[in-house]
Amino acid sequence: MTDRKLHLDGVALASVLVCCVVWGVGQVAAKVGVSEVPPLLQAGLRSLGAALLVAAWARLRGIGLLGSDRTLAGGLLAGMLFAAEFGCIFVGLQFTTASRMAVFLYLSPFVVALGMPLITRTERLDALQWAGLCLAFAGVSWAFAEGFGKDITTSSQLIGDALGVAAAVLWGATTLVIRASRLATASAEKTLLYQLAVSGVALLAAATAAGEKWPLYLSPLVIGSLLFQVGVVSFASYLLWFWLIRHYPATRLAAYTLLTPIFGLVAGAWWLAEPVTVRLLTALAAGAFGIYAVNRPRAPVRA
């Protein structure tokens, strides 16, 4: 027996909107934190802090996390990809704006759409879906080309944009690993704990190797940013998202995640006074069509 639903109800719509708002604002919170906490150190602390919360939550709910279910190999790989993804995000935020990072990061759904047919042949794309993906990539590429223009703030912004694209590829690869490995049958808590624990250790090790220094003082704003990233973004929103995926159609939920960079743009413009350019808005519009094309309802096949 299962309580999986075939359509998105009010609870699902409200929940996915909350996730999108949290993820969009999370990009800005990370940008605020980088002003006082080095990027790799901040990412590592965020992951380890959220891992402790996941472990406490699982213990409170009586969910086993240490059982032998052959998920170790997939969990370690997913965790390392997760670490590399957030390393790219937090380092990239030193060079580019939170708004641009939010746009480039959401190339990830297209990476997943291109890779899924290699895992399950039932998810091959039709002509309209391919057209939507091509348009989305073209729109994001046009936004990325802004880094080559004369109006660029600094030449290093191109590095931040490239790291945003790399983070999107790593995010997509993490999703594909989860779907293709034994993690597909593991609980959401265990899957998330693998990613948080492994990435936390890896990122803190990278921070030490890079010579990042622990800050001697943190302003109240940065402390609030870190608490928000640990408790709300990395713990609560990720668990909520996995719960949604387990109970509602994943393709319909995925279409709503495009709202995340929009919230990121709004948050960046409002909180950090970052510019909202025509190129970025065009990339969002193209991405919206691509997500719709990939997730549009298909006509039932007649016998």
C-alpha cells in the first residue's frame, strides 16, 4: 500500500513554493556569509551542522541510518559530488553575484534530463522536449556571454559564472548517481546524511588545505545567515523536498523549481542591490519553457 498521490494538492503546492523561496534566499545568505567566513569553511560547517540535525531527527523518529543495505559506495560518491558542487558555489560567490549564480545553478534539471535515458530508457525525450532543452541552454548561454562584454564589473566574474555552471553539472550528476545506485531505495534521511556528512568532512579538509582561517568575530547578520543555511536550507528544506518526491509526481514538482532562481534574483536585487539584467531575465524565460516542455503532460498512448 502507498499514499503516493497522482496530482499536486494544496499541501504540495505550498510546500514546493516554500522550498523555492528558501533555496533562492539561500544563495543570498551564502553570499552574505562569505563576507566574513571563507567559502570552503562556510560550506563545510553548513554541511556538518545540518548532518547533526538530520541524525538527531532520524533518532527522534526511530529511523535507522546504520543498517547494511549496500548503499555505502553510492553514498560516498554522492557525498563527494555534493561537496564539489557546494565548493564551486561558495568559491564562485566570491567572484559573481548571487543572482547570476542562482541562474547558472539551475542548468541542473537539463543535466538530469540528458542523463536519465542512460539510466532508464523510458525517459527518452521527444522532439518538443529536445527543443525546450535547446532553447533553455541557448538562453542560459546568452546570459553567460554577458561575462565577455565590456560592461562586466571585473574580469574575475567569468570565473564565478563558470563555477556556477560546474556546480549545476555536479548537482545533476549527484541526482543521477542517487537514481542509478542503491540509494534509490534508501530513506530520504539516509540519502541526505550521506551527502551532508561526506561533504562536510571533505569541504573542511579542503578549507584547511587552502589555508582558510577561522574568523575571530562574526557579525549578527552573518551568524543569522549561517543558522539559516544550516537549519532551514540544508536540513529542513532538503528533507521537505525528499518527502515531496516520495509522495507526489516528481516531474510536476520539478517544473516548479524554476521559481527558485526568480526568488534568487528578487532576493539579490532587494538585499544586495544587485542588477537584474535583460540577459538574466531572458535566461529565466528560456529555462521556464524548457522545464515546461520536459514536464508537460503527455497524451495517453492507445493500445
